[in-house]
Amino acid sequence: MSNPSLLILPGDGIGQEVMAEVKKIIDWFGDKQDLKFDVSEDLVGGAAYDAHGTPLHDDTMAKAQEVDAVLLGAVGGPKYDDLDFSVKPERGLLRLRKEMDLFANLRPAQCFDALADFSSLKKDIVSGLDIMIVRELTSGSYFGEPRGIFTENNERVGINTQRYTESEIERVARSAFELAKRRGNKVCSMEKANVMESGILWRDVVTEVHQADYADVELSHMYADNGAMQLVRAPKQFDVILTDNLFGDLLSDCAAMLTGSLGMLPSASLGAPMENGRPKAMYEPVHGSAPDIMGQNKANPSACILSFAMALRYSFDQGDAATMLEKAVESVLAKGIRTADLMQADGGKAVSTSEMGDAIINELNANV
Ligand code: NAD
């Protein structure tokens, strides 16, 4: 049987630096765990624009559709700020998400004990936190029609439309329930059914999917504004939070900051199952290309490395390998090994991007 395939798109700025560390980890799993991948690499974002005049070449798009998973670094940078909107680096990323139809965005908010002091919340509120936000990514207010700025009665009117079909709600609800079954078996669905019809439909469809196929998972509903309050009051009450595109944008950023640095936050975007049963998938750190620190070998590679751990778990059914990698990152932090972004909280010694990658590999080696 052939190895599972992985397309690596490092992108721009620190995307290339952090991905270099992920490549070492991928090699480690191949050498030491006999977990081998057919890895190919290509350009996205500004790097693709420089080479081809487009932020995503059609050939790269075609490759992304064929592989088992895509791993992306980050795109963008000041060099590209004045480009036309249609060829900006971010358009490459949006095209990948859209054409692969990645409708479920998974953002874990996990607080490693060693970083609990880093949160803006009290340590006992976040210590041991492990929640997952499932955000609908391809519909809702950011895509609904009509949209635009129009003139009515001699003044301008800005319009966006919150629109969801039953099937769009159903498929993302299924993703959340499936995920919950592998975790704490609880889903809290968030909308504004008190003031929005789309919220009423959301609640109805989630309840129907639950009753039909996932009655063994604990389901609760919460208005999204209360959800925001509960996330900062008592975040550990949640396991999986299911929500729409707009509320998910806000709630996932809020949850992310419970845990500290952008350099620690992975994400996954999943679509429908392919013929081999694996979902279409792209894994990427939440952070951008960080032009302020690029080229200085000081970016934290953990978010990108933890994104690869998510790929191991959700695309390749390698939950044990994923846990091994996550534990290695946790142990490195527990030893006080930190990149510069994790410094101010407890004044540990800052290491470089490559030293952080090597420390994680040392930890993996120590545990095999
Ligand atoms: P950013 O995430 O790149 O950086 C925000 C701050 O966090 C910076 O101070 C940066 O140094 C720091 N930071 C981010 N990742 C880090 C890491 N791994 N280690 C250490 N520090 C880290 O966001 P920005 O500055 O708003 O955007 C910069 C560029 O990235 C822009 O062109 C933006 O459009 C693009 N961007 C891309 C993505 C993506 O590719 N998914 C996401 C956000 C922003």
C-alpha cells in the first residue's frame, strides 16, 4: 500500500521557517516510527505570486485536491500590501479553502500547564483547559447574498446576509458530533435563536441530527453572547463548541487567547470525506507570516508542529502519534525551553526556531 500523501505549502515569512521544523518532525516519524508520508512541496501566497504572478497556481490547486492532507505555513507580508485584491497572498489561501470546500474549521484551545501563567485569566480557570471550537467556514454572513453597499433614500446602506441551508448546518453538526465522540462526548451549539431566524433553524437542525444519529453525545444549546461570557468565566465547562461562521470567528479568537501566545495555536479545516474515507483537509497555524520577526530564527514553530499533530489525528488516524507529539511539545515547555514569544511570563531562556524544533525531537527520542 502506498504511503499517505501530504502537500506542504510553507508560504511566506515565518511560514517557511516554522515549516522547516515540521519537515524535521515528519522525517523523524518516518525514520523512527515507520510512519512514512509521500511529501510534496509547492508555493502559495506571495512566494507563488513572485514565481507565477498568482498566489496559487492551478497546478498547485490540483495537487491540493489530490493529496490526503495539505499543511500550510502562512501567507502575506508588507511586500504584497499594494497588490490588486485579486492577487493578494490571502487569495491563495481563500481559494484553497473554497475549492476544497473546507466547511468545518477546528480550533483547539488547549492550555499547557507550563503556560498557564501566560493567560490573561487566572491560572486555575485555564489550567488543564482542552476545548475545541468547530466553526462553519464556507457559508453564513461572510458569503450570503445580497451583500454590498447600496444607495437607498439618498444614503448609503451596507448589507450582509446571514443565510444557512439545512444541509450546510447538518454537515458541520455531524463534524462536531463525530469529534465529540473522540473527546469528552459533549457538544454545546451556539447561535442567537432568540433574535435570528437563521439561529432558530440552526438549533432545529442540530437537534434533529443529534436525535437521529448522535443521541449518545451530550448536546446543549447556548446563545452566542452568553457563550462568549461563559468562555471567559468558566471555559472548562465546554468540550466541543459548534457555531456558525460569524460567531465562530469571534468565539474562536476569544478562546485562543485563553491559552496565551499565537505561536502555540494550531487549526484544521475539514471538508467532505474523499473516496478513501479521509476528509478533505488543510492544517495550518492560526498565526500569520509575522513580518516583524521573519528571518531572525526566533518564530515559535509549535503552532505549525501542533497542526501536523492534528493532521496525524484527523487525517491519518494516528491518534497515538499525535499524542506523542503533543506530549513532546508539552515536556519541552515544562522544562522551561521557550521561544522569545513565550518569554515575558516567567523569564525563561529564549531559544531559536530551530533549537525549539530540535528540543521537541530530543523529547520524542527520549520517549521511544
Ligand atoms: P501575525 O500573526 O503574522 O503576527 C502577529 C504578532 O504575533 C506579531 O507580533 C508576530 O511577531 C507574532 N507572532 C505570530 N506568529 C508567531 C510565532 N509563530 N512565533 C512568535 N511570534 C509570532 O499577524 P499580522 O502581523 O496581523 O499579519 C502579518 C501578515 O500575515 C499579514 O500580511 C497578514 O495578512 C498575514 N496573515 C496571514 C494569515 C495566514 O496565513 N493564515 C493569518 C493572519 C495574518
